[in-house]
Amino acid sequence: MEPEAVEAAVRRLLAEVTTMTLATVQAGVPWATTVYFAPDGFNLVFLSSPGSRHCRNLAANAACAAALSPEVSSWRDILGLQMEGRAELVAGLAAKARAMAAYFAKFPFVKDLLTAPGETASRMGRVSAHVFRPTTIRYIDNGPGFGTHFILRLDAGRLIGLPQREDGD
């Protein structure tokens, strides 16, 4: 697989898959939660309550991991991303506007939830935008053969070099 095709496949997964599992840790105790996300380049925006367990964990330790994949019925069809990085609350008006624009583009119904009267809008009003900034993305695709992995390295949301084939683990 050519590096450009790997990057395109990663971007396609980020656009098409709606949820990621976010893994955090605090005081040596791991925690995983599933959240909706929207890509902003390679950065992933998610909305969560600052009081949720994963956000409290992130406030204490921003290092985290995430995984996403479409649902498949055979191991031969496994396709997904495994990522390492850091996540934080989005700060600043311009950054919040950008994050919410990315989120609304993928999930237009959320805008309606925020503006509708009632309990749902009240609950949605208590969530904050967060961003997961991957430093490493592993693209897994069993289609070409079991354990086919490519690694992408990132800095500040930008690729460092080309995706590289990696021996799977």
C-alpha cells in the first residue's frame, strides 16, 4: 500500500466512523469510555462533561489512547486505528468555534439538541469540547493480510514524514 493510500484510508476512517474508545488512566487505574468524535484534520474533537470520569482523569493526566473501527463480521475485515496522544479541554474562543464547527459538520443533529428547549438541551449545555491530539496513529487492515499495520507519526496535528509499514503485534 502506498503512503498516500494509507493517509487517505486513515482520513476516510476518521470521517466515516462515529465513535472512538478513549482510554485514560489516573493513579494507575485504567478507564475506557466510548465517545462520539469529529475529525479536525488528525485531531479528534469530542464533547463530554468535565465531571465525567474520563475528563477528570484527563485533567489529572492528559496522556491517553484511543481506538476506532467500523463493525465487521470477520477477522479478515478488521480495519481500524489505534492511537496514542494527549487530550484536553478546548480553550479559547477561536479554538472552541473551530472544534464545534468540526463537530456540527459531522453531527448536525447536535446543533439542534443545543438549541432546543428542554432537558436534553440543558444536559447538552453542560458538556464541553475536548480534543484528542494523536502523536501516533497505527492503521490496521487485515484485508491485505493478517496483522497489516502502518504507522503515522504526528506533531501538532501534522504528519512527520510518510506512513511506514510496521510489523504487527
